[in-house]
Amino acid sequence: MNWFIFFVFPVAQSYLFGCYYDYNQPLVLPEQLPVDTCTHVLLIGAVLVKNLGVTVVQHPYNGFDVLQSMRDYRVRSSNGLKFVPSLLGDDVEWKIALKDAESRRIFIAALIDFAKSQKIDGLDFDWEYPCGDYKSIYTDFIQELRTTVLGIFGKDFLLTTAVGAGKNTIDDCYEMGKLGQLLDLIHLMTYDYHSIYDKQTGYSSPIYAKSVETGEARYFNTEWSAAYLVELGVPREKILIGLEGLGHTFQLMNSTIHDFAAPVVGTGYGGGWMTFVEFCLLIKSAGSHWDDEAKVNYTFYKDQWTNVGDVRAAAEKALFVKANGYGGAFTFGLHLDDPADICQHGETFPIHRTVARYLQ
Ligand SMILES: *[C@@H]1O[C@H](CO)[C@@H](O)[C@H](O)[C@H]1NC(C)=O
Ligand SMILES: *[C@@H]1O[C@H](CO)[C@@H](O)[C@H](O)[C@H]1NC(C)=O
């Protein structure tokens, strides 16, 4: 059943492409954002859950200006771009806002006021994560919000949420089957599968398990997480597959052992993280290696090892989405792409344009 795709996006667009955007990263200004590439833009960091309501940040930047610049971006786009702010908040603030029916009533009223005054097309929730007692309370909140939103804005107003991709997170924090019915879209964060906690090298966002991975190790990849949501009752067309413009860096224990699952002693350079642009510059001199099982590119240099999503992996992800009938993809985010073609891929925003092209 595809009513969502046909009614919410009447433009001939079969796959959705959500793009998170964090203004608090000076590399990409709102005026530079590529038009006719994303189907919805998820402004993150500017709007926070606070005191049973929503607060627009005032420092270190004026969030109201950025909200306006997103409405301008919507006007510049000719593909019916939707503007969907993504709400962040401290764990304690989410818990205060969702605690009981009365607090949720007040919070939902504040969300509606915000939606009206800011002329937005939907709301995305990025609470990491509503676990334990809050697992079912989160569903109550979404159910109540859905009812209210339908009455005021109708079906076109999007309600979406970001969901962690690990099995434990999914099991402990979301009533996935119910949420899959209530929400329009699930932004499945199919990344950060491996980090130095594993004490060995691993990919941030593999599409598939490797043949050497057995048992529970086979849960840590995009294919498994997305299939798990379907098994739990989420309609395929509501699942958007995530791409992250960041990856983890590792310091190898022995620089001559640098394959998948090589022993590491800790995080590598860059404080443990590397962006897509840093990765593409690094591999120009250090070279790169393609893992055709996981469908990712990695590199190593002396005792350093890292894997970040690149254009080739992005193309593979888009193909994976289409081959499996998922609703589309999303990125985290526009602010981590290459707006000046520093990487020399022959176009600006190469990750975003590649995904958009392959999803067609
Ligand atoms: C690193 O690994 C190589 C190859 O297995 C081995 O010959 C060498 O002794 C190791 N170096 C250290 C310092 O353990
Ligand atoms: C790794 O990614 C870069 C950037 O997309 C690409 O130029 C390079 O060819 C890739 N390496 C391999 C081995 O595919």
C-alpha cells in the first residue's frame, strides 16, 4: 500500500530522500544546499525539547534565522521539498515532556503552535533513545500526536522518527510494529555498527554481513536491521536507510595487520571520527580498499585505520534500497558533504547527488 508516497509527494518521485542538516557546521551554508536533490530536509540542532515545550536555539547562532533559511530553501526547490525540523533534547527533557497524559497534552499543544508559526511540513523526533518504561510511553505520545495532527493539518503533515539500528536498541526502546503504523517514516540509523568498543577494526555502515561473521555478529549491518523492522511489522515503504558522512578511526595494534577485524588499541586520529571529505583527501595519498562483501571502502596508513561512507558505498546503498523495496534513503547529513568539490568527484555534494541519481 503506497498511499503515502502518492498523496504526500504528488510529484513523480518513487523513492524518498531525507537529508539532515546541521547549521552548526560552517562548511555548508543554507544558500549552498543543492536543490531538487532531497525530498525532505531535516534541520537538526536548532529546535530543542525543553520545559514541556520547544525552544529555538539563540546561541551560538540564531535558530529562527535558520528556520527561515530552510523555508527559503523549500521555495528554491521545484520538487516539492518538505521542511521537517528534527527535535533533539536532553534525556531528562524528553522524559518530563512525555511523562503522563497531562504533560503530553501540554507538549503536543506546544508542538502544534510551533508547527503553525514556523510553517513546517512535519516533525521528526530524534530522542536517543526512549527505552525501558518510556518504550510504550513513546508510542502513546506518537499516537496522541498523530490524532491531534490529523485533526489540525490532515494527512500531509509528516510525523517521522530516527531509530537506532542495533538489535538491543530496537528491542528495548521502540514498539516497532505500532510505530510503523502510526508514523509516516522511520529514519533507520544504519551506521555506527562498529567502533573501538569492539577492540578491532570494523565498518561503520556495512550493507551486508561478511562471510567470516557468524552468530550475533551477523546483526550488525544494514540488511539485517532493515529486515528486522519489516519482521516487526513496519511497512517496507516507510523505512528509509541511513548514510552517515562520518566514520570511526582506529589505532591498529600492529600496523602490518590491517584487514577487517584487525586488533586495535584505541581510537585513531581526528579524535576518533573522520568526515567524508577528510577521508577522500586521505585516500588520495594513502590509497583505499573496497570490501565487496560489506560494500564499503576503507583505508590504512601506518598504525591508522578508518572507514567512512563514500560515493561508491552511497551508490551501493541506493541500489540496495531499490532492490529491497524500501521507501528510500536519508543522510546525516548535508553539512558533511563536499559543497566545493574538494574531493574532485566532478560535482558539488557528490554523496547527495549520487544517492538522488541512483534512487531514480
Ligand atoms: C606484527 O605482525 C607481524 C605479522 O604477523 C609479526 O611478524 C610482528 O612480529 C608483529 N609485530 C609486533 C610488534 O607484534
Ligand atoms: C574508494 O572511494 C573513493 C572515493 O569514492 C574512490 O575514488 C576509490 O576508487 C574507492 N576505492 C576503491 C578500491 O574502490
